[in-house]
Amino acid sequence: MTNHNHSDVPANYDKAFAIGIGLNVSYVVVEALFGVLAGSLALVADAGHNLTDVLSLLMAWGASRLSRMQPTERYTYGLRSSSILASLINAILLLIAIGAIAWEAIRRFKQPEEIAGGTVMVVAAVGVVINAATALLFVKGRESDLNIKGAFLHMAADAGVSLGVVVAGFAILQTGLYWIDPLTSLVIVAVIAVGTWGLLRDSARLALHAVPPGIDANKVKEYLAELPEVVSVHDLHIWPMSTTETALTAHLEMPNGNRGDKFLHEVCKHLHDQFKIEHCTIQIEQNANACSLAPEEKV
């Protein structure tokens, strides 16, 4: 028998995405223009990165909307997993972007170019404000949604990177050492790479249906095994349906048979409240030996 505990509708961040994208598109245009006029690779590089963040925000927004679509005959879980794919693709795009920035920065070390440090400082300072404001739009949802966390981390990192560019502009004005600009670009690359690696790792794990972070599979199995009249648990699977929702299936061996719908409802409610597992499917069996999925190595 089965019992389902359907999850709530995913949080709606449409307004936050719209505002964040609008602010960042405007800033990318301004930053790229002044970067070219000032001859600053740091500004151009940061503008390029901010452009990838706009694309990332668009992708995350699209995935957020798709995850709220109703199931169909073809997609019986709806399109919840699109949020996982968006997080994974965003991480890959960021890795490509920072590779290009690093390559150009190394070239600039060999051929330093004159830079308008004052212009760099002013434009980057505006970036600090815009990126920080955008990050704040997603601060509430970063703990419960990897897709939203990705958007938050991108914007928070950009605020820090823009602050670094302000410092670089000041240093150039004080010292006249133009190699500070490509050095700042490499620091930007390092900062982005750290955040991107974490996003890539977590997204890849979810895409491979690993048990989501924060859920201890052994504790879940212990809970199920200790239920009244349950003598064994097998074919236990816990996987992410999206960046916010988790599903579980399990076979419980109960020689006296199912204890009724109330028992199943209580089990699923506990799994939701204690382990944040929203969608549970439980099968009751009187004799596990008759189940072809009983051995641990079976999937």
C-alpha cells in the first residue's frame, strides 16, 4: 500500500528575479562601456561575469517557474527537476567564464595597459551596491533551495568582487602599477571558483539522485525499522525531486499486515516533519522473502 504526503507549492520568487535581472542588465551595460573607455580588464571581466549572472538568474527564474507546473501524463512529477538542471548548468557556465577571464588576465601581465583608476573605482562602487541589493532579494530562500542559493551566492560574490575592483582602482591611482588590474582579475577568478565548485558539487549530487544534504539515510532507516510490528526495511530510496523537494520509497516487512491508513499517514507526517521528506511511498509486505527487491544490492 502507499501513502503520499504532497509538498507545498514552491516559493514564488518571480518579483525578486525580475528586479534582480533588471538591475544587473543595466549595470552590465554601464560597466562594460566604462571598462572599455577606461581600458580596465578588471571592469570588463567583471561585466562579463555579471552578464553570466544575468543569464544564470534568467535560467534560475525559468526553472523556478517550471518547478511550479502541474504534473502531466508524460511528466508525472511535473518539471520539478528543472531547478536541479539549472543549478548544474549555471555552475558549468561559470567555470567556462572564469577560464576565459584567467586567460586574458595572464596575457595582460605580459602586456600591461594604462587604466583610468578613478573611473574603475566609481563604476565598481556602483556594482557593490547593485550586487548587494540583488543578493538581499534571495537571502530568505538560500537555506532551503539550492536554485535560490545559487542566485544568492552569485550576487553576494559579485558584491565582494566589485569591492575588490574598487580597491584595485585605488591602488593603481596611488602607485601607478597597472599590473594590479590583471592581478585583481585573477583574484576575481579565485573568488568565483570557490563558490562555483560548491554549487557544481551539490548540483551534480542532486542530478545523480544522491540523498539530499541534511538528510541522514541511516537515521531514516532506523526510524522505519523501529516502527511497531516492522521486522525489516528494504528497497529504501531517498532522492531529490527538485532543489526543494525530496521523495522516498520503502518496503516495510510487517508479518501481521498493514495497520491501516492512519499508520501510513502518521509515518509520512513524521518523515516530513523530522526529515523534510515531502513525498513518501510506502509498501507493506507480510513476507519480505517473496519480494524480488529485498536484497540490499537490488535497486
